[in-house]
Amino acid sequence: MMMSPKLTILMVLLGVMIVAATQSVFIVDQRQQAIKLLFGRPDGNLNDPDSFIKKPGLHFKIPFVHSVQYFDRRILSVDPPSAQVVIASSSLQEDNAPATSEEDMTAKDPSADIVLKKVSGEPIIVDTFARYKIIDPLQFLKTLRTIDQANGRLENILNNATRTVLGKTSLRDLLSEKRTDVMARILQNVNQATEQDQLGIEIVDVRIVRADLTSDLRASTVRRMISELKERATETRAKGEERALEIRSTANKEREVLLAEAQRDSEIIRGEGDKEAIMTYAKSFNQDRDFYAFYRSTEAYKNALANKDTTLVLQPDSEFFEYFRAID
């Protein structure tokens, strides 16, 4: 059974209308943003603000005239591989900061307006990552087109910014509280580069995951630390011995002074005691001179005859035996 020509035309028109209807609408997810391209060319969207769609939901387009390009509106990640970076052996100081020594003023760079102090290259292994988002889909489409190309471009920018900033940063600063300032400077440099290249993206955050010494530098650092610790130990030991000698000398001096003062005080006390004893004896003996003579004689007998081996050869009428004669 053959269709009539009118029915055939009607079916064709209905099919065209269905296709046109399906091609006239598109859906934007809440995690996405979209841009309507005029005949597939981004140049035709410059004067059409309605072609930039960030609101999720159902939207309309002209079939066969507009095509839709979707972009992620979430924060994206770029994680370049670890790289070896040469850092400074000491910090850079701003030119308006007070110099601490004449050596600080020996490497002034007028163009950079900074003073370089003892800068020598030290290689370290640095692992960084960045977070970014697409803020200008049209510009992103013109310059980068895909996320993979964007990640590759950002890896180069991030590596260059990291090398530039760390080339003026010491390892001590990188491992201290100044690490936050270092990452802030890297973030600023990366954003400046993306704005200058008009990539249509914004860097949200930059982090240094790991900063480690190379194997050669680690070995030399350990040797240097051991040498410094030995030198410090020797210096501490020398200071301790010097302090011990000083303490011993002071103690010996104080000991001699104390002994001398004690000897002096003991002689004074002994002299005063002898004086008081003599005065007491004199006062007592003056009361009875005969008793005093007898007492002195008995003391002489006791001292002379204290040793049993002592032999005295005296005349019988000697004064020494006066009180023995009196006994007879």
C-alpha cells in the first residue's frame, strides 16, 4: 500500500521538526559551564554575551548554526613530576633592610633592588602541585582547547615559577615558617604568567609537597653536620675545662683564705686564752707564794720524770729536791 504524496511530505516535515527540536536544546550540568560556538568558530562569540553559559539547566541554540563546547567549572589539579631545583644557600634580603655586615653589601644588584648574601647553588628534589579553574572558557578554548594541553602548559609554568622563586630561597627558609611566603610567591608568579599568556584560567593554590636533598647533597650535609657537631663538642668541652679550672682555682683560693683566717682566729683565741690563764694563775699564786713555788716544783717533777727511762744525776742538796728534803 503506497502512501500519498501529502502524507509523505508531512512525515518528512515532522522528522525534520523533531531533529530540529532535539538540536535546539542542550543541558548544562551543575559541574559544567558551556559556550555556544557560531559555526564552530570561537571568534563569533566576542559580541554575544549570551553564548557564555555558567548556569546549569536546559538551554536553547540555533540548530546547525550553534555548536556547544563544555568545560569543567570545578577546581582542577595539575601535578607535575618531581624535579631537581637549585636553591640559594642563604636568603636574599631586600635592599631597604638593614645590613648586618660589610659582606652583605658586596653583591648588590641595582636591577633587582636586592642584596645577595653568600648565594651558591644547592640542588634539591622538589615536588609541587597546583589547583586551578577555568574562568574564561572562550579564551581557554582559543589558547589551550583541552584539559590535557592545559595541564602540560601549566606544568611548564609551575616549574619555571618554582625554579625562579627557590633560586632566591634557602633550604632553611623553605623548611621553616617562611615556607608559606615561598608558596605565595610561586602562586603569584604562576598567576602573572597565566594572565600574561591569556590562558583563561586562574591558579587557586600552589603547594610544595616535598623538598628533599639529593643523595650527594644529603651525604655532604650529614658530613658537615657531623663536623660541626664535633667542633661544637670540642668547643663546649674546652669551655667546660676552662670553667672547671676557674672553679677549682677559686675554690683553692677560698680554701687558703678560710684556713688562713681560721689559723689567725685560732691564734688570737689561743693567745687570749693564754693571757687569761696567766692572769688567773698570777692572781691565784700571788695569794700564796709558797703554794705557787710548791706547785711549780711538782709540775717540774712531773715533766722531768714523765719518762721512766729518764735518769737524773744531781747532788742530794740540789734545789730541785728541796720539797723532798722537806718530807724527810
